[in-house]
Amino acid sequence: MRTFLGLESPVAIAHRGGAAEHPENTMAAFEHAVELGYPCIETDVRSTRDGVAMVFHDENLDRLTDHIGPLVERDWAQLDDVRIAGKEPIVRLEDLLGAWPDLRLIIDPKSDDVVTPLIDVLRRTNARDRVCIGSFSARRLRRIRDELPGCTSCSPAEVVRLRADSWGVPTGKLAADCAQVPPRHPLFAGLSIPVVDAAFLRSAHARGMPVQVWTVNDDAEMAHLLDLGADGIMSDRVTALKDLFERRGLWR
């Protein structure tokens, strides 16, 4: 098994910094996770009009901030007075990387236009070895792999291939370095199929790939996934996840 960014499994991961306890993807959330002792956080990036990688999930400012409109229609300087939850500024990725030089990050580039700024920041800050890139876009992952090989998770199609492999269907080599997946995949009319089970974990581990599961906010599901042997759990409820790891002697 490969280690995940040099961290021993299982890894507790603060989803968007711990969105259930502080405004998501803000320095307040990241500081709280770091103070709790989290070695790894998950976050999202988008680009401003002038090509600055910002830590932000949504395409528009409407849901999270006191402003409206697409983030990409503003330059970095025009975000100076924008506040998440009315109080927290939007963070530049470069500032997040610089705040905690040993912190590991899982980064989701939310649009094609942020890929080049993201690569530029990772190179400029020499942060490649402590970052994993995950995305729903296979195209973005291919670009990252071409420029910065060795630091990506599975695309959705690769997850499907890994799931098929776990059912005995040969699927060949995968280019990903780890699998970051939901516990279940929705189908229709409230039905879903499991993604993470013992067979899926065996298939991934046979390839040397650690498996992290997102976004898990239910206590019983957290415990079940650890029992199965998941290599990491991402949660918005960072205090509850830490408490579970501590009870099991897994907090490091």
C-alpha cells in the first residue's frame, strides 16, 4: 500500500476545513481543524478573472457571501470586501498553503480555468508533495497528471472501473494514486448502490491504492467505515470524527 501524502492510515480529513463547525473553506475553519490536530484538510479552488486561485466551492458568491454573481467575473482585488457568512474573507490558495507548511491538502479544482493557476501555485510554493488533486472532471485530472504526475485521485470513470474490478471484471491499470469516493452512489427514486464495501477495499488495496470516503457526517457510518478498513474519512463534523479516532486509539 502506498502511503497517502506520507500519512499513516487511517487518516481523519476535515472536509472544507470542517464546514459543520465554522464557515466552510475559511481561515477560521482551517485554523480550528489545525488546532484540533488534523493533518489533512479537503478544500476547493476557483479562479478569479485575473487568474488567482481562490479557496471557494461555488461558482457564484450568492449562497455563501454577502455579494452575488460569479466569482470568475471579479478580479482578486475586487474580492477585498466580500465576506463569507458576513465575516470571513475569501482565502487565496497561496495564503492557505503558506499558513501551515506541513499541512496536507486535498484540492478539488471546480472549473477548467483554475487548473493553470492551481499548477502555478503548487510549483511556486513547492507544495506538490503535500497535495492530492481530486475532481469530477477526468479532463482536469489528465491535465494535472501531465503537469504534476503522482498526486491525483480517481475520476468518476475510474471509480466505476475499480467497482467493476471488485466484482471480478478485469479493468486494467488505473492512473490514479488513490480513490476518494462516496459511501454510496445514488441511482433514482431514492435508490442507491454501495460504493465502499469489503470487496471494493480489497480491489483498491490490491492495486496499492488507499481509499478515502466522503462526506461522512453520521457517527455510525464513520465507525462502520473504519471497521471495514477505509484508509481515510472526510467529515464536516471534525470534532466528532476526532473523538471517534481517539476512542479507537487512531488519532496521531
